[in-house]
Amino acid sequence: MSELIDTHCTQTSARKQFLASASVLAVIAYIALSDAANAQSDHPALWIDLGGQLETMQGTYEPFSAPFMFPDTWSEFYGVKSFAEKQKAPRFSFGGEGKLVFQPDGSDWVFTAAVRFGRSNSKKHTHYQGPQIFNSSPYVGQIPKYAAAFSDTLVNYRESHSVLDFTVGKDIGIGMLGRGGSSTLAAGVRVAQFSIKSDTSIYARPDVEIGVNAATFYQYILNGTTERNFRGIGPSLSWNASAALIGNAEEGQITLDWGINGSVLFGRQEEQLDHATSAYHFLGSRPKRQGRNVPLYNYTHTTNRSHSVTVPNLGGFAGLSMRRANAKVSFGYRADFFFGATDTGIDARRTSDLGFHGPFATISIGLGG
């Protein structure tokens, strides 16, 4: 019989945080909309946006691997789940965003500064334990009492990312998408930073065999730490648009929003990694004699890789906004992919595409105009 002793992950917590934040945003937006109901301007000079997002991540990890992780006929308590599955990074990250959009009165030029950030943390501990061995053989006394098939995996994972955008654009959508619509082409600079850290410890004993004259088992230990980083900066292009669906900005309006963005980031990709795997064979002996541990192998590897890289980036979003006077609340879905951004290799370099996608919610307040 196997038992899951302990697991802990932040995915459920992240969902709860996002739902709570969305509820708070909705309340704040309702108050802001009510307070701004009598405002006269339909074109504020400055918009201030604040929001949050729950994002699904991909391309953030590569599991450690060793020969003992692939059992064939060993005990079920050793292979209930694959060791790669136990090392999986959390699926979601939770974060926030802020943006300033300035459009001078009477001008079609739009100046934007935006920041988006997120993080995820998890600690996962899984332990599968087989039955203890009792006095079924005169040689059981020659092996430790704890000798039973088991596997134990402990993984600490920390990820953080941030993206900054500075753009200058021109609103070319006047009259094209109806009253209340807009279409802005912009160019600027994007700065991105990603950091991924993990600590892994694995202990495993496939099975215990009791023979006529002796008892024996194999035991394995793996410890590994990784730190992966990317920092880059480069030119960006974007197109953001909206079209009015219902109503008008003064009395209440719902708009359909969408946009695409692309950039090329020039930066540095780094990885620091240490891991060690050891194994020994416990050999029992005749009664009233102690067994002995026979080392099988002890493998260690340390690497410190750093490369200058060029990372293409492509993203987009779609959503709905509800506006009344100089206040607005928006909901939507956004995706951003950074191709070849991270080095997820273990003993050799291996680049992976880093992606974030998921729902977001923002509130916006317009000033001036």
C-alpha cells in the first residue's frame, strides 16, 4: 500500500488570489464609475490603469534524470508516479500590472509607459512508502528496520518575471471604427527579465530482496539546484484597437478591445546548475553479523553557462471594456511568447520557448481633457 504523505503547491492559492483581486477590482470600478457619472469629457488626456492577471506558464523547467528513475519490475511503492512528474513546476503565476497612457488634447499622438510582473512559488513533498519487513526470515535482523521500498521527492520552486514597455503611437482610428472606437499603431522599447530557481532532493529504494543467506537492496540519492535567468531589451511594435458595441462614453459604453505586439530582445541567457547522484548496494550477511554498503557510483556535475541571445517575442490580447465617463473596467485574455528565451538544459545547453497566457482584469481612471 502506498500513501501520499505530503503535497503542497500554490496553484489553488493563485486561483483564489486572482478571484479575490477581480472582485476587489469590480467593486472599485463600480465606485469609480458612479463617482464619474457626471463628468463631461469623453477624451481624458491621461489614463491610469491598474490590474492583475493569472497566467499559465510553459517552458520554465527541465526535470533531473538518472538511471534509477525508470523502474521496470520493482515495487509499486517506488514507481507510483514518475520522478519527472514529481518535479513539475507550478502551472500558474499570479501578478499585477500598471500603465500610464497620455494623449495631449487635440493630438493623435499617444505616449505609453507600462509594467507587468508575476511570480509563482511552490514547495512539493511527495513520499510513497512500502510495507515494513518483519521477522519472516532469520536474516531480516541483518538489515535496517527502515528497509522497505519507498521514494521521497522534495522540490522548492521560485519564478518571477517582469516586462516593461515604453511606446509612442498614433491614433489612426478616428472615424474608422465608429464613435468611441480607436486604432493605435505604436513603436517603442521593451525590456524583459525572467528568473527561475529550484532545489530538488530525491531519495529512493526500489525494493528489498531477502534471499536464503542474505538480504539486499539498492538505494539512490539525487540533489540538484538550478538558477536560470534572462534579461533583454529591444525594439517593439504594437497595434491596439477598440470598437464600440453598445452605448456611448458619457452615459455608459461597452467596447470590444484587441491588440497584437511584437519585439526582438537582445540580451543574455544564464544558467547555474549543480547536481549530484549517488548509489550504493546494501549487502546483508549471516546472522549476528552486520551488512555492508557497497558504493556503485557517485556522479557530480556543475555548470555555469552564459550566452548572448536574440529572442523574438510575439503576443496579443482580446477583451471587453465597460466605460462610463472617465472610468473604465476591462476583462480579457492575453498571451505573450518569448522564443528561445531560457536555457532549460541539465548537462548541456537546451533552449526553450517561454510563454505566459491567461485572463486579466484592469481598472482605469481618466484625468484631464
